[in-house]
Amino acid sequence: MSRPLDFRQIKAIRAIVSPGITKEASVQLPRLFTRRRFASVLMGSLLVGLGAPALAEESFPTRPITIVVPFSAGGTADVLARAIAVRLQNKYGQSVIVENRPGAGGNIGAQVVSVAKPDGYTLVLGTVGTHATFSTYRRLNYDPVKDLRPIIVLGEVPCVIAVHPSRPFKNLAQFLTYAKSNPDTLTFGSAGVGSSTHMVGELFEQAAGIKLRHVPYRGSSMAMNDLMAGQIDMMFELITTAAPIVKSGAIRALAVTSRQRSSALPDVPTVDELGIAGFEATGWFTIATAAGVPDPIVAKLNRDIDEILRAPNLQDLWQTLALTVMGGSEGRAASFFESERDKWGKVINAANIHID
């Protein structure tokens, strides 16, 4: 039977299996072990180290997972999170809880996830505001680029330019004429500063050469309630939640912001069709987690969520939600975030959108 390792031997083994062996350790090793004893102990240490990631992936999850939605219940982000949660719960046999933490364009909920224990059990349903337009806030208590780790981009959803039916314009041309004659008068609501429903509006203002008044809320559902009540004039709302309300007649759709018409509202033309050539702006959704979550767990979540997105029996659901599925690797998500930060950063700087 082999004798147990003493303190100096344990310290030496830790040194060699750690990244980069020190000069001191390399000198001490031959003195502390016989050749056979050293080979045996080192092989055992390396096998344990190699086995740990696989074990972490195989055993995950063993308890409930929480998906933080950084917006109020009832909006597109909330609906999509609950659709993903149900499928993950079925796949894992563990509860997947959706928790709404609205505020600051999604950054309050995202910050909660950034400081959560890095074990993959706390996720965030991220958006444009979480990963691309956070620079609108000068004093965030976290850095989304460094403190959040992307898992996957779920997909994108176009917005619909919707107005209250009582307003004196029935199409986009009439709206633009009115807006240019009455600058800084018409109000548009959003899910918060830096949210997709805010940024699409800002991009539209710049492209159309008009000036609107932005009214931020703690979620799209709150803004939509005020739009239906006539308390605000319009929204650039994601079509997932706006389409049923348009069909009910409670709000009027003037245009959609994608390059092609949406099957959710096929009779509503695009902004591009109506004269603002090349205009395209969509909201998008992601799943991310704390930066320190181990690679195997992130890889498992990425693979499993991507499988959910591509499941043949779910394509009708994604169409109902007006979601154009994206999916792909963690690396693809990181590259996408970078390109979107560049795109929306230009809009933010042009409009000088900053909150201290």
C-alpha cells in the first residue's frame, strides 16, 4: 500500500497541475518523489482534473434553474422566456423558474445575474439593452461585457409602429407629415432607456428626420397599457405582443421595421416599402449567465437550447411569436453582440442618449 503524501509533496503536485510550473517547483519535484511514485501520483492528478469538466456537464442540472427576465411580465421577453423555460424543464426534469426583475432598460435584472454564483443555475433573458446599448447608462454597477457570459442568441423579432386610433393619421405618410409639422410633440413609449423598443424609435427618428418625445417605462406591457388608453401617442413595439392588439382594433399599425413583411401582420407594409429606403431594425433576445460559469455547463446549455430552437414541432410556435430563429454557438453570440454594440453605439452618440 502506498504511503499518504506529505505536505511538501501535495504542494509540489498542486504546482505542476496548475497553469505554469514554477522554477522552484521544478527543482523540488525530483527530491520529493521516486520516479515511479511521482508518475503514479501525477497521472492520478491529471485524470481527476480531466474528469472534472465532464462530470460537471453530466450532472448539471441537479436543482431548479432561474431565468431572470429584466422586464415586466407580459412583454415579448417574458413570453419567450416562459416558452424556453417549459422546454428546458421537460428536457432536464428540473423546475425552470421565470423571475421578472424590471428596470433600467433591463440592466437591473442583468446585474443580478452577473453577481450570481457562477454555476449555470441563474440565467438572464437578454436583449439589445442588456448587451448592446447599455452605454446609455453612464454609471452601471457592472460591466455587461466582462460580467456576463453569452450562451446563445435565440432570435430576432421586428417591431411595429403602432399609434392610438384617435390620432389624426391613418398611414405612415400622414404620420410623417404631422410629426414634421409638430416636432417634439408626439410621445412614444418603450420598455426603458436603451431597450429595443426605445432604440428602434431613435433610429427611426434619425432616418425619417423627425423629433419625438420618448417616455420610458419599466416594461413594454406598461407602455402598451398607456397606449391603448391614449395616454401616449405611439410605440415601436415588438410584433409578438403588438400583433394581437392591432388585430383587436385597440391600436393602429402604420408599418413594420423589418426588411420584409411579417407573417404576424402580412397586410402591414414595411418602412422600406413606404419610402425610407433600407430601413431595418429588430429586437433580439439571448440567454446569458455569469462570466465565471464553467465551459462545460455553458456548452451544455448552448447545445440544449439550440436543439429546442430547431425542434420541428416548435417551428409553429416561433412563427406565432414572430421569432426568426438564430441560435448557433457561444462564439457566434459574442460576435453578434460586438457588431450590435457598434451599430447602436452610433445611434446613441448621434442622439446623445445618456443617463447619469
